[in-house]
Amino acid sequence: MEIKPTYEELLGAIEELRRKEIAYKQRIAYLTRMLYGSKKDSLDEKTLKDLKSSNIIDGQPGLFDDYFKEAMAEKAEEIEKTAKEIDKATENRRKSARKTKKRPSIYQYYGLEERERFIIPEGVDLSNCVEIGRDITRLIRYEKPRLWVDVIIRPIYREKSDKNLPDPRIYQGEAQKAVIGGNHVGADFLAKIVVDKFCYHIPEYRQVKQYADMGVKLPMSTLNDWIHAVAAKLNVLYEAQRKDVRQSGYLGIDEVPWHIVDRPGKKRNGYAWQFFDSRPDSHGLYFLYMNGSRAGTIPRAELRNYRGAIQTDGYGVYDYFELQDGVTLLGCMAHVRRKFVDAQTSHPELAAKAVRWISLLYELEANLKDEGATAERIEAERKAKALPILDAMDKWMEAVSAQCTPSDPMGKALEYAYRLWPRLRRYTDNGIYQIDNNAVERNQRPTVLGRKNYLFSKNDKGAVDNAIFYTLLESCDIVGINPQDWLTDVLANLHDDTPPDQIKQMLPFYYKKSHE
């Protein structure tokens, strides 16, 4: 006899299928976005179109729903007014940008050398002619790069009058100090190898082929040895950079996975920690690799006795700093927005409201940046306009959380945001604080691009060396100096007996100041 399921069992089965469908859609949307789509955290076009047509985002007076009005009825009008002001300022900024935007030229010179070449008509007696005009064409040209051997000859001299003396006077020019052991490779060539790998993501085996095409056959093992030797030479600079960045009163922190293959046929993720000087006049950053550990003991030990602001994502190990005297812990609104965007699969209308309010906060930041506002004005505008929106969203999240289960994407987004909300509000306390930690994530991109090209490090020592290079070369980019020129100069002038004060002046931030 066939046993038919009960009505309650059917409802339970339908609900389970619905949860699985949402989970699958979320996973498919995430993977599609990672593979093919924009990484920008915004609503998809279909959701925006549907929501706008139903007056959920921009309709009047539908910016806040019934749940919100019940919790914050007395502030709804104030927030609505603030939203209109921000939207108007945003539209004016975009109109101004469209008017002033110049059509880019086909190319820009950036100070390239110009070589003039005249083309004279053949078979014409120019002595009987006078020039009445000229046509000028500019072509960007390319010369094949070349390597050359610097043959250093140091003659040895003796005084003629000392010919028969047992202890004649001997003279010889001073030998150049070796850049690395062996003294058979120049600072400029070593800098080129390092910059090509860590700035332009050219793996060592590709460089070996390039140099072979240029007439120099180098074993890849030799190239690799040189890179590790340069890392050892730069370690003293790395430690100085570490110390200097830790003295900043405003740090951004995040971790990035690096691939380590130290066992046959097996790959593991080792994590590098990034500590970024988030001040407006940033001194750069440093990466810290400690046996690949992602444990909270790493930042706790690194920032013991630290005083200042720290900005992070919601990773639980950072909760420790919330309890430390003299430390202000800031959150990252970009991570919150990302989770609400992903929640479109389960609750598109609620996700749209959250993303809309967060977008208002970002539009306010963009408007202030466009007008070149001072830190004092930024703080005042945030307190006047951003704080009310944040307070309203706080109440809204509390009210709508009853509509979502903890396991669905919207429930997870609400739980994540609500847990971090005190940290997320604190960026309004100081005009130099940022609304998110995106600057730190941007500085991780070169390490990720490098990881995709040279794939992995063979051991933890190789990852430590990578941390040294990424620290110094990324800091060059942050402060605005040419990494090739900087590294060439540093390698030529950094020696075992270089005093500490000169080492500090070689750090990218101070190097730029001394060469301005």
C-alpha cells in the first residue's frame, strides 16, 4: 500500500527545495560573476529595472518601508531630505564631469625623447627653392632592448723611481663593491629581473627565454639564486619599512593567500598579512609572512602596544583589538555591501534597499572627494548626513531580520552587518578615516596576479622573500616613484656597513622626499 505524504511533509519538502534552489542560484551567480562579470558590488540591471518600476528604490515616498517607519518614524523625513541632497549633489558632479571631460588623445608622450628626421625630395635642386611650409608626423618607435657587458679594467701603477726598491709605491683604482656575491651582475640588471617578476608578473622561465633571445643564456637556477640574494640584501630595508609603517596612527589590515608547494604533488595556502599605512600621506605598506599562519596571534604580536585606528573586515581574529585601550577598530562597508548584493537571490527587494542606502553613503564620499573637501569638512558632512542614514539602517535591519532565516543569504548579510555596525559607524568620527578597506585590497592585486603567473613558492622561505619584494615595490607605487630607478639606486648604494639613518632615507617614502 502506497503511503502518501502528509500536507505538512509536502510543505516541508517544498521549503527544502526552495532553500536548495536559492543556494544553487547564489552559487551560480557568484561563480558567473567571478569568471565573467564585473567585480563591482552593485545590483544587477534586471533587479534595478524591476525595483525602480515598482517605486521601491526611487519612488515617493517609498524610500523607507513600513518596518522602518514604525521604528524610525520621527526621522524618516530627515533621512529622505538627506537622500535627496546627496542624489542632487551626485547628479551635479556627474554632469560637471561629463562637461569637462576631454576626449583623450591617441597617445601621450610622458616626456619621451624626440628625434627629428627630415625627408628631402629626391632629384630637386634645393638651392633654387625656398621652404614655404612643412608637414610634421610623430610616430612612436621602439628600439630593441639590449644587454651589454661592462668590462672594468683597473690598471696597477708603480712609481718609475721605485723600480729597484723592495717596497715600491703601488697605485690602483678602488674596486667597486659587489651588489651580490660574485660581483658579476650589475644593480640595474638585477633590478630589471626583480621588477619584471614582481611588478609585471613575468615568471623566471619567461625571463630566461627573453634573455636567451637577447644573446645571454642564463640557467633558471642562476636567475632564481640572484633573486633570493637580492631579497637577502634588501631585508634590512624591509625591517626598516616594517618599523616605519607600524608608527602610523591609522592602519588597514587584511590577509591574502599565497600558494606553497613544499611537498610532492600537494599545494597548500599560506597566508600573508598586509599592514597598510592608511594616512593621506601614506608611507606605504608591508607584507608579513609567518609560516603561512592566519592565526590571530600574528596581528596581536605585530601590533602589541599599538595606539591608533585599525581598519579591517569582519574576520573574527580582529575582535581582539576592540578591547584594547587606545585602539579604534573600524569596519569595511564594502564587505557589507558585497553580502547584500549576493543576497539578491533570496530577497531582492530587501537587498535593493540595503544597497541603495549604502550607495548614498558612497555617493556622499565621492562628492566630498570631488570638491577637495578638508578632513574637517568631511567629518562635519558625515555627521550631518551619513550618521542619520546609518542609524536608520540600523533600525531597519533590526526590524526586517524577522523576515529572514539565519541560513539564507539575506539573513547572513544582516547578521554580518549588524554584528559589525558599531565599527562601521566609526568612520564618521574623523575626516581622514575611510568608509572601507578597499585600498588594502587594491594593494593585494599584484600578489594575486603574480600568483597566477608564477603559480607558487617552493617553500616558506620563498614566500618570505616575496613579502620583501612586494613590500618595497608596492610602497614605491603608493608613494609615486619609479620602482626600477629606485631599486637600481638602492642596490648600488646599500652595503653591509650602511648606517641606519641612511637606510631609512632609502625607504620609498623618504627616498621620494629627498629627490623632490
